Amino acid sequence: MTTPRVQPTRAAEWPDIRRQGSDLIRAAGVAGAGGAGFPSYAKWTDLEAVDSLLVNHQESEPNYRIDKWLGKTKAETFAALFDALLAQAFDLIVVSAKWKDRDEYVRELEAETDGTVIPPDELPLDRNAESGVVFAYTENTYQYGMESVLLKTVDGTVIGNDLPTDYGWLVQNTETLYNISRALSNGTPVTRKYVHVSGDVPRDRFLEVPVGTPASELLRAAGRPPESLPADAVLADGGPGWCFPVDAPAADYGVRKHTNCLLVLDEDTVAENAYGEGRIDVLEADEWTDREVESEPTATLEPSRVRIPLVTNPELDVVEPAEPTVEIGDRVDVGDRIASPSPDGISNPQHASIAGEVTAVSASAIEIESR
């Protein structure tokens, strides 16, 4: 059993998270940085109903390094956030990563937080006997990246068709929580995204890009300009185990807040590995673990044009698109709000990710060109 590690001076620098947290997270436009891209503020609206935070640090996709890199290089940032959250909102913060990643990627975060370490053979943990920061390590199983599976593995909670908050848990992945930390500490809006490029490309890449960067720019950075794509090429948004085909030309598909990876596949592979609701699972179609993968961002793209969607994931029927607050010809700077949340239902604002001129406004996206 541990006791919360709280540094009063650091915790005092944070806003009233219970009272203001959801509004600050929404104002920054934070959405799930992986998976469905759900507006994050909605999870933080009723902190009275939860007492535990589960940080999904699994990063199961074999070519992903985003969360691992953030946890290792931003350990002090996460530790400061954990201090504030333990002082104001939670009794327990569980960081769950794979046991194989501990030495290379998680030791720094363990040291910075003085967290208790629980190895895979000691799970599920006794939630009532723990407090403060706990590192709950799992075996190297792909499915542990799924929220419901991870909760059952970590403490035995079976949520079924319910939500984690129904059982006192709030779950966030690492990059999302990093964006939440920036929103709470200084109101920084989400304008940039970490993203991989993989599949049928000469070079796998780990890039930092403005939200809305055309997929064509990512392809060029990976040595596969769109004009060189074979006729049967399929672009997919997501990792090998969980991705969806892109239904737009590469030049018109802007990186979304939940885009972790852009994959180049071929039609036959997609047809052989298609699942329900458009999902593609090509984990077994390639030797992903044998590929040379960049373990940190090696380039920051600065595109001349971005196409920022008004809703991170249009497939989420419960989420309403933001409403544009700019017109064609308006000049904007990075971080300027260009669309406000819809008053009807769950909705996030959107912000300019590059400085320039608004060149197009539609029901689905806003385009900006640097001029």
C-alpha cells in the first residue's frame, strides 16, 4: 500500500480541477488521441463519481512509440499532473504498460512518481489496498490495449455495456493525458499531433505535425509521394491491428486529433483482413516487429495547407461538429479558435494549427493556407 505523493507547491499551481477541469479541457479542444477520438471533457464532467484514474500506457500496436516516448521524455510533466490530480480529484492513479517495455520506456516515470510497481503475476490489484501512483504491468498481449480488457486485467472490473465511470474509473491514454495536462496547466489548445507512417513505404516515420496536415505530406516524408502510389494502394488511418480505410484522396485527408498512424496497404490485403464496420486487422499480414521503427519524432512537418475537421471522428453519432467562427479570407494565428462547440450535445472547439488565411469553410472542415 502506498500513500499519495503530493508536493504542495506544485499542486497549488494548478486550477480547481474538480470545478474547472472539464471546461478547461473542452476549451483546449482535447479529444482522444487514439481510438475513437471522443471529446475528452465529457469524461471529466462528474469527477464526484470517480476516485481512480487508469492511464492506458499499453500502446499495443507494434509500430507505435508515441506513448512510450512521451512517458519517458515527459516524466516530470506527468508527475506534476499526478500530484495535482491526487491532491484534488483521485485517490489512485494506475499506469498500465506492458512488462517488456518497463526497462526501456517506463523507469523514468516510475522514479519521478515514486510509484508502486505491480508485476503481471500479481494482477489483478486490490484497489481498496492501493493509493497514490501504481504501475500495473501486464503481459505482452495485444488485446490489453482495449479499455474493457485492460480494466478487467488491472483490477478485475467487468464493465460490459457500461462505462468505466460507472465503476469509479476514468480511463485516458497517455497522449490524451499529456494534452489534458497542457490544457489544465496553461490552457494550451490541441494544434499538433504525433503520428507514425508505416506499411508499404520505404521508411517508417515518427512525425510531429499540425492537426489537419494532408496525408500526402506524410507520404512524402516516408518516401512515398502520392503520385508514386500503386493503383491498388489503400490508405488507412490507424495501426496494423485496428485501422480504417481513408475515403478521400491523400491531399484532402487531414490528420485528425486521433490519428496515430497512416498506413499504406494494398486492396488484396485489405479484402483478406476486413472486419465488421470497416475495421482492418493486418497484424498477421506483415512482420511488423521486424521493421526499423523510429523511437522518437525525427521531423516536424510544417505544411503550407491544413484541412481541420470540425469533428475529430465523424463516425461518432453522439458527437456534434463544431460551428465555424471564421470566414474565407480571415487571417488566423496558431491557437486561434476557428470553430466553437455546437450547443447541441457533446462537441469540441477547433483551433488553427498553422498561421495563415482561411481558404475554405464547409460543413465538415476548415482549410487554412500559410500566406
